[in-house]
Amino acid sequence: MIYKLNDTNSIANHYLAEIRDVNIQKNRLRFRKNMERLAQILAYELSKTLDYTSRDVETPLGISKEFICKEKIVLATILRAGLSMHQGLLNVFDEAENAFISAYRQHHKDGSFEINLEYVSSPIIDDSILIICDPMLATGASMEAALAELYKIGKPKQTHIITAIASQYGIDFITRMHPEAKLWAAAIDEELTAKSYIVPGLGDAGDLCYGPKIQD
């Protein structure tokens, strides 16, 4: 299943326009906040697909029958760019357990790159709803590496990928490698550059959130 948020007009499209806007991007606080907002909206939409159980809740004036999510949620984030989106997920799934993965592109002089994965911190994910976020799903290589590492730890009940902007190439790759995963994106762009950046995309989400880094 692939869910694309901007198929329907909503305030989410306003946030999406702002994270793409080269002038508004100069405000890092606003960029991070918009990433958080998009993740929060996508998490809300995802929550509609989960299982719930009824519970009698005592109010000051009586008993109300309410429906409570019965799933164990694990939120996973690819560092560093995913941190702002991670907060948006936590705003919705506030009792979730959390996993963090350090995965990055190591670029070579010939223009190629490989994915380095150096650090994983994760709770037990067996029988959980695993929700993993990364702002940009370009080639899908970082996401595939992260999922492969998490699956060594345990087998989730469901896997959901949340991203702000995905490329069609990345979606095709991930659905081929992980057909069990459901993908939630604010937008899907068609083009990748020769250096595997999404067009029109928005640039480097990590740099826009937290400042430029030293390149390898």
C-alpha cells in the first residue's frame, strides 16, 4: 500500500510547499517544525489502519465507552535528518518505544556512493507495529539497509515507512525489496539526478534541519 498525502488538498500541502521553498528553507526552526507537522499528520492517517479495543473510561459524571489502540508501537528513525519527523510521530504515538539508526551516504570521487550503517539502538520489535521515518526516500538504499538491520533484531507485525518526499525510483526499489512494508509520503516526485537527489525535492533535509556537515 502506498499513501500519498498531497492527493487531497489540506493544510499539509501548505507545509509541504514551505519545506520546498528555497527562501522559507532559510529558517531552520520553521523547516524542522514543518517536518514535524507533516510526520504528525501522516501518523494520524496511519493510526486509522491500526487495531483498537473498547474500554470503559470513568469520567467525573459517569462511564464512557472509548476505543484504545491495542498495538505495540516502535518508532524508528534514520539519523540525523529523521529527528524532526520523529518528534511528530511521538506527538501522536506518545507511548511508543523508539529505535535509532545511523545510516549515511559515503560519496566517492567517481560520483558513486555506498550506504554506511554504523549504529543501531532498538527495543524488541517482535509483533510490534514498526514505523520507520526518513524525510527523503531517494534511491531507497538507506531505508533498505536500515530495515535489513532491524529485521535481524526481530519480526514486526507490520512495517510502515513514513517520508516527506519519495522518488518513484525509491518506491519501486523498496516495494520490490520489502513488499510487506506500507509507505506513507507527503509527496512523490518522479525524477532523480545523476547524484541520486530527488527533483524537484527540497535539497538536503539534514542540512536544512541542522546545518551543513563536512563532506567525506
